Amino acid sequence: PGLSYTWIFNNNTLHVQEDSRRFVSQETGNLYIAKVEPSDVGNYTCVVTNSEAGQSVRGPPTPLTLRSDGVMGEYEPKIEVRFPETTYAAKGSSVKLECFALGK
């Protein structure tokens, strides 16, 4: 609790925006990009913020490159689901569950 994850692109202060192609899991901090485009090539850095402590930590940059051979590597098509065994919510409140597809 109290942790949030953001990603920075090419060491710019502009954060990677979530849209129809990009998603940042607030459960794991992972960045997912659907249909990688040439404009996505570059270095991505994860920033973890602890709102309770008022501190942020920046990880090392991770490069993203495009493969020209069409090989998917470790990301075979699958549905990624990380639901907790039990989810509690107050009546009338909203709950966000993450479920998304990986693959080609």
C-alpha cells in the first residue's frame, strides 16, 4: 500500500502515458505495450513512489529495440490474470481487476 509505479521514456521527464497501446500494472509495476511501433524504441526507466514516505526511487534504464526477424521470444500469446484469492470492497465502491492479453 502507498506504492505507485510510473515509467519515463528516454530519460525525459515526460511520463509514459497509458493509452490503448500502453498499460502500467499498479499491482506489479510492469509496463505492457501492445503492438510495438518504431516510435517506442528507446530507454524506459521505472520510478517507484511511496506516497506515505514521500520518496521516489528510479530504476536503471531498460532498452527496447525492434526485432526484424519476427520472433516473439518469451512472450507467447496468453491471457495474463492476477486476481487475488479474495477481494474486499465497501458497498457502493469500485474495484479494479487487471486482466489483459499478451502475444502476437
